[in-house]
Amino acid sequence: MFALDIVNFTQQKVSLKLLTDVATYTASRLKLSGELSLVLAGDKRLHTLNKEFRSYNKTTDVLTFPAPKEIRNALGEIFINLNDCRRSRKYLVVFQKKKSFTYILVFLLIHGLLHLAGDNDETEKERLQMVAKGEKIMQELFKNDIIKENL
């Protein structure tokens, strides 16, 4: 069973239905189960978390925290920086062309779920593999009409 709780600490509007549909499909595809907390925040919160938990004194786009194994039915938490989703230039290297706010948001959600499934991006090779997996899932979302609009 997969359950999703979304908290938006920003004033930015996002489609909760789209995020729920994407998370549900991706979790099923990756054989993930349990409760997931998705937190949408801004630079300050992601900077604080990045500094506290990863010792990086800068903001970041996505952070993933797996739930401790002893907590039954818990998958973990994903924090996404909505401000970074608006910085499309930052992702030109990843996508080779400009992408929309919603595309980047969905991609970062998938990226977080890939981390919960055990993928890492500590090396360039791992990062490229995760990007490729994320792009493949994005294509499936379009193909299966989970994403119906042009992003």
C-alpha cells in the first residue's frame, strides 16, 4: 500500500492531483510501499535542511529522507524546493533544453522516489543513470496519460 501526504509551505500553486498521480504511479513502478510525506518548500527551508543533515551550506532542489526501518509502513520524506523548479536554466545541463516549472517539479519528485528505491547520485555515472531512469519514467507518465498536458 502507498499513501501520500503533501504539505506546501509556499504560496505557489501546484496541482496536488498531478503530484499524487505521479507519486502513486512511480511508487508502484518502483515497488515502493508505505507512507510518503512530500514537502514543498523554498530556498530557506531546503538550505537549513541541507546544512543540518548533509553539511552543505547552500540550498538544494530536492532532499530525500528514508524512514527508519523500525517504523512500519513509513516510506520517508521528500522535500522539493519550488523556487528551484522555477530556475529552468539550472536544468539545461540535465535536460538539454528549457523545461517548465511543472516538468521540473514532477522530475524532482521522481528523483526523490528513485532515492527511496535505493538509487544514488554521488558520482557522475550514478547521476547520469538516475537522470536516464527519471526521463524513462517521465515518458511512461505521458504514454499512460498520467500527465495529460504538455509540460
